[in-house]
Amino acid sequence: MHPILADRSRVLLYLSAWLGFGGLLAGVLAAYGPAASVPWALAFALPLGIVLGVESLLCWYLVRMLPAGEVPLGRLLGTWLGAGGVYVAVWVGLALGWAALLRVVADGWRSAAPGTLTPLLLFAGSIGVLVAVLGHYMAAAFQRSREAEHRALELRIHAREAEMSFLRGQLDPHFLFNSLNSIAALIGTDAAAARRMCFLMADFFRNSLKLGARQTIALAEELQLAETFLAIEQVRFGERLRQRFEVAQETLGIAVPPLLLQPLVENAVHHGIAHLLSGGEIKVGARLRGSLLELSIENSCDPDRPSSRSTGLGLANVRGRIAAMFGPGARLDVEPGPERFRVLLLLPGTDLKESGDAHPDHR
């Protein structure tokens, strides 16, 4: 579809421009000689300006067929000379017919003889068509630029989605591997605990598959997944694993990527609590810091055990996901201490309702 015809305001602006062209032509005709009166010049030239504008809309289709820089110059000039000659000839013919009709209909007005108008009409028509061709080439260049920007944006979005899918796909096998090892360790010592762990894992994977198909979920849902994961590990560690959630109520509806906390909580268990004979505490926090959502995962750790999480899959995966989704608007900081290890996430605090995804409140 013609870009001008696609928008009503563009049509009105386009016709106004050609009315201006008709007004200029009327001014020239009124000054052409004493034979032409101002009312006749306006009645003659204004409709012709609109007619030339409508006729010039056809230039768009030739512009699309003959893009500048991609067609040999000889062919380009020859085609436009031929097409422009046809446009001008048709317009001049209509103009002379309109002049003859006005002499009959408005015989009280002083009018110019049709035969004396031909040179001026040929010149005005040629200028009008030339301006129309150049204007359409400018519009085509602008449209191609917009289309190129749109394609580049689509490619960036597809690349980001592919990266997100790859990073998200690494989560389930990693967690499943560790969980199955835990079940295998329990089967020989506590079959009932292994069975409870299997039921909890089924519930976790059911929810993670359902929520993982979405781009974002509410923080309340993500926290419930983390709680289910810790309940799985509680079967294995018993009283050695203590947990605490300090979550501000206003953060529960904020949108976060699904399964964002799970690898961090998993690291807290396997690289922290698992190496402490007396166990320890995992604290998960969520609060607003201005327009940002601050998530923290803190755990007890053995001061004599060197930390290896800064190069692990869990942290690398989370860093990759938030970089792909939020860009520089999010970050992950690691704060190791002698007896506590803390991971801090800062994300844009966008409410899930603003992103268009409905969610149930699980908290």
C-alpha cells in the first residue's frame, strides 16, 4: 500500500501541499495577462493541483521498481523521461479540457484562451512531476531505513530469545543431576525420605515446566519454587538446613525470569551448608531499592573452604540470563565472607501486570 494512503493525516498533508502548488499556479495565471481574472485562475488551477497530486501517487510504484543506485543510470533516466512525459501529457490534456469547460460554465469571468495556456502548463506539470519523483524517492529511502532498523531489531530479539532458551535449558539437567544423586544417596539409608524427595521433585518439576514456558513470572511464584527446592534438600539434610525468607510484600508481584533463584539457592546448599557438620542457614531476601528489585541469597559457609562458585555454572547461567533479558539494567554481585557467602541481584522492578502476564498469587 502507498505509505501516504496508509494514514489519513498524511493524505490531508499531501493534498494540502498540492493545493499550495495549485495556488502558485493560480497566482502565475492571474499575473499572466489581463485576460485572466483571479476567480477564474483559482477555479482553474486549484483542482488541477489536486489532480496532479493524485496522478503523482503513481510515481511510488515506479520508485519501488527502480530503486536509485540499483538500476543503471541510462535505464533510470529513460524510464522516468517516458513516464514523466505521459504524466505531464495527461495532465495538460485534462487542464485544457477543464479550461474549455470553464469558458462555457463561467462565461462571466475573464479567462485565458486554452491555446495560450499550453507552454505554461507543460512547464508547471514538468516541475510538479519532478518534485513528486524526488519526494517519492526520499520517502522510499526513509521507508527502507525503517525496514532495515526493524529487521535489525527483530534479529537482536531472536538472538536474545535463542540465548535465553539455551541458558534456561542448562538449568533443568544441572538440577536433575544433583537431585538424582541426592536420591541415590538416600535410598540405601532412608527409603521413606527418598520417596518424599521424589514426590517433592515431581511437584517442583511440574511447576518449573509450567512456569518456565513463560518469559517472566511473579516473584511470589519464583519464591515458591525456591521453597520447594529447599524442602527437597531438607529431606536430605534435616535439621542441618535452616532457611529464612525476608520478603517485602510490595515485591511479590514484580516480574522476574523463571528459575532465576533456583541455581543460586542450589549453590548455597551444595557449596555452603553441605560442608558444615553443624549445618547452617540460608536466607533469601527481597526488597525494593528505588526502582530496582534487590534479591539476596546468603548462606553459612566453612571459612577454611575456598569458594569456587564465582566460576560455577549456576552463577554464570544467572549472569547470562539477566544480561540477555535486561542488559546493563541488571547486575549480579558476589560478596564472599569468612563465614557467610552472599549473592546480590539487582533487577528492574517492573510489576508483572505491566508486562501483560497474568499470574496467581502464591504467597
